[in-house]
Amino acid sequence: MLDRVRLSLLFTCTVLQSALLAGGASAQDPASSPETAQATTLQTILVTPGVSEENDEHLGAADRANSIYISAEDLQLTNPQNLKDVFAGDASISVGGAMGPTQKVYVNSIDELNLAVTVDGVLQNNRVFHHNTTNYIDPTLLKSVRVDPGVAPADAGPGALGGSIVYETVDVGDLLEEGRFYGGYASLSYDTNSNAFTEAGAGYVRYEGLELLGYIKNANGDNYTAGNGEEMEGTAPDFLSYLAKGAFESSEGHRFEFSAQQVQDDAQRPYRANFGGLPSAEPATRLYDISQQTYSGRYEYVNGTGLFDPAVVIGYSESSTDIPYFYHRRSGSLLNIESDGNAWTWSGKVENTFHLSEDHKITAGVDFYNSESEYSDALYSPDGYKEKARDVGFYAQARLSPTDRIRLSFGGRGDQQWFTGVDGTELENFGLSGNAFAAFDLTEQITLSAGYSNVFGGIDLEENYIFDSISSYDGLKPVRSQNLIAGVKFAHNGFTLSGDVYQTDFENYREFASSTVYNTDFRVQGFKLGAGYAWDDGFVKVSYSNSDLKVDGDYVDSYSASDVGAPIGQVISAEVVHTFTDFGVTVGSSIDAALDYDGTEDAGESSLPGYFVANAFAEYKPQQVAQLTLRLEANNIFDEAYASRSTYGVEYGTDVLTPLYEPGRSFLLKAQVKF
């Protein structure tokens, strides 16, 4: 492993040295002149956690100090094929599961089920089956992603127990070149490991305030091979994605927008899709028909100023898993009995931002959700099982800058929830939530920050594939969390250094897979370090995260942590990118590594092994054909045999189960043409 580390560091240093020689690293502050606007963008968006005002006008300066923002520029550089690629640049965000149908996102070791997750402003309710993904998202559709770790603002929505994730899909304005009223693109890529072809295309038009966008993507291939040479059964891509978007914006700035998107995956997957298999008589694979869809309607006044800046969002999200047969252990045979899990949510909000001055604003509003989750199969539950939850909330968030050196964000919300269990049990709960975050410029280069939140989460809907095991809701309490975060950041002449410490406590968390539902407590503690440097045509950054997860005071394994989070430990992420502008070439290298983790050993299982993965890419935009982009990626260059740190079951050993290993060495070739 040390040889691989040396080789990768040598490659990274070579790229960096070439970049500095070609681009001429500037000692000037990137923000000090318009000629270095590109460096400013790289420093603000890529190197330091934060959001620029142009990218999210809704936030304040204090919010931006706590947010991790992934911009359209980031996504273009990484060319993400799945959610792991989307979040690859930050060590505090881990994605478990080696393929889209099984991937789950963990922020500071906390499962995304415990975060407020929205797509185009619509709350997601995707807690269907713990063996497959929570949010299946086509990353090609994304314009931006914002993560609020731990402390989230009140207007992020209900249930932001461990923070929030905000996904926004592309608009016509993000794709259409200036001066044109129509356009489109087509792309084709090929992955050598899985012999997978991916085709995607989009067309869009804008005329006198009217915008229309259509997009489709399809991927098919074979099972991939892990770094140990083993073919991972049930990993062949079979993916179909759609997006349709329409908008109208009046000359006065009133914008109405509607979007519809769907992701479909219908293929043979491992019998338990999030790990390779068990040494038992069960078949190796079975058919999983997974579908997720989101519909969003939105109104906003894009020219909103003063005391009138309204926004209205209403939408519907749905996630379903359909499995046409299952293995009957008693008879030892496959039964042709279909099981169907489905979860859906209607959600919406009406809010207004009051601009008291340029640096002072308050956002206030009301929101709601109506969620339902159900399961049925002809053998055990012909009549089906169902849980329901409704919530109405009101909130306000103030974003103020009382001095040039102090930025504040604080707010609160109240939520009334009505819950109905599978046996008809009805529970009503009301709770208040509050948050506060402050950033203080100690000097021109050093910023201190700290935040706290206390969040009411109500009662979560359980995963519907275990509804049949629930017999009682006696004593079930609403969950509540507390989050603490503090940090320091140094920024000067393109250099950045940062450090954060955090702690999250959950009380009365609904226990996973229990017949008599009960509550438990858990805690996540950790810290994160980051460093980076940005120059005119590139950047380098590295981050390190170290987190511990304990349930009821004890270290836990993957099973005991299900739905709570994941035992992750120490993770390292690094990237270097440079653009040779005279030649239209961008090159980059990245590192994804984890150190050995002994927390699972304390829980009675094996320790989690460390790994080191290196990747590289080159992208070429020929000046003679401005519409063409060619890209070559080398992924897992050293053919490391590993499972991502937050992937289920690595600590149990192959005599118990086969983990879902990540793909071994692969090369991706992609061509895209705009028209």
C-alpha cells in the first residue's frame, strides 16, 4: 500500500508542478482584481466550505460559513456517475454502497434518513427497504448540492435532525448559451470494467420568458469486477432517467416553474442488494424494480426586494421497490409472490423574505408534509400494512450582519405532527426547534465560527419492508437532537486552512427492526481538518475527517447502526485540478482513503480495514470544435480491493457475508457534443 501511496503522490505532485509552471501561481489575493475571477470562483466554491451569494441568495453569510456547497463547476469537473462521485471531494461526507441502487449518504457519520433532504424544494420520503438506496438521483441532472452538516436553518424544513441536503436540478438558463434561444447536447460514455455504455441527451429552448427542457439518460452493461478480480454478481447497470422542466418568467420577475423527474432501475441485484451475498442456500440474485420520482411546482419573485420577496413550493415525491419473488426458508424454494413497498410525500411551503437592509433579512413561512408508507405481499400481508404522518410547521430565520466582522444566523420553528401506526395507533406531538450560528472575523485572515441547534423530529415512518414485525407502539416518543459545531478558518492569498469539531446527540430515536417499538439514544463526535490553495487556473485541496458513532454509549457494528448512521472513523480526501487554457485541456487527480477503524472491534466484530484509492482524469475541449468535449478517466488506478467505509457489513468477514466491493481499475471514455 505504501508503494501505491508514493506513486499516487508522485503523480499528484507532477500534475501540481506542471500546473504551477504553466499557470504561474500568483501571490496576489484572488479576490483583489477582476482578472482573477476564475481563481475567486475556485477558492470560494471548491476549496472552502461555503456558498457564494450568487449561487444561493436565500442564505446569509453565517449560513455560508457552515455549508458545504457543490456547484455546477464542481460537478462538471468530477463528471459524477453516481452519488459517491458527487460528494467525493469532502471527507466528512461518505457514500456507502458501490452502485446507484444501493448507495446511501452519511454526513458526519449520520444517515441521510435523519436529515431534511429536498429535491427542487420537495421533501423526500424514501425509507422503503434497508437493502437498497434511500435517494436514487441521477447526478447529471444536478445544478448544485448544498449540505448543512449538524446545524441547519429553520427554513431547511422539518426533520433536520442532523442537518440538511438540498439538491437543485438544472434549468434552461444553466445550459443555454448567451444570445441563443434553443440548444441541446448528446453524450456517450463507455466504462471498460463493466462494458457499460451510457447515452444521454437534452434539448432546451427559451423564448420571451418561456423555458422548456427535456432530458433522458440510459445506461446498460455487465457486472463489474472488484480489485481482487472477483466478479460482483448483480451489479450490471440498467438505468433510465428522465427530466422534464417548464418555466415562465414575466418581465416583472414573477417566475413559475414545474419539473418532473424519474429514475428507474430494473435488474437482477444481489439477493440483499447492499451486500454481495450470504453463504446460504438463497439465490445469488433476484429482481429489484426500483423507481423514484419527484414533481415540483414553484413560484418565486426573482426581483424581490424590501419587504416583498415571496416563494411558494408544492410537490410530490415517491419511492417504490417491487420484488416479484422471494426465497422461502422453510421450504427452501423460490415463491412467485410479489412484494411491493411504496413511500410517498406531498409537501409544500409558503414563505417571504423581509429584506430589512442589504445585510439584514428575515425569512418566515409555513410548511407541511403528508407522508404515507405501505407494504403488501400475497402471502404475509394481502391487505397490506401502512404508516402515515402529517406535519404542519411554522418558522422564521434571521440572517444579520451587525458589524463588518460579525455574521449571525438564528431562528426557530414549531411543528405539530399526527402519526398513525400499522395497527391504527394514533399519536400527536408538538415540538419547538431552535438554531443559532455565528461567524466572527478575528483578523482579515482568521474567522471563528460556532453553532448550536435543538431539533424536534416527531416520529419517523419506519421502513415498510419490516412493517409486519411491528406489534405495539406503546411508549414511542418523538425524536429530538442537539447539534454543536465550532470551527476556525484561515484564508490568505488563495491559501486556506480550516478545522471544525462537532457533536450530535439523538434522544428517543426510533429503534430499527423491533416488534415492540422503542426508543434509543446515540451520539456522534468528531472533527474535520482542511487545507487548500487556489490559483488562476486550478486548485489543490485536502480534507481529513475523524468521527465516532456510539448507540446508548457503546460502539456499534453496521447492523446495530442501521438507519442511525455508519461506523466510519478516519477518512481522507484530496484533489488537484489544473486547466491549461491555451490548449483547452484540464487534468486532475484525486485520492480517496480511509485508515483502519477499531470501533467495530469494540462492538464484538472485526476492525474495518483501511484502503487507498487514486483516480485521474483529462478533459479536452478543442478550440477548433468548441461544441465538443472529450474526457478520459482512470479510476481506482492501483486496482484496490475495498468496500467504501460506510458500506454495510465489511466488519463481519467473508465467512459471514460478502461485502459489496467497489469496482476495480476502470477507464471511462466520454464524448459530448453541444448543438
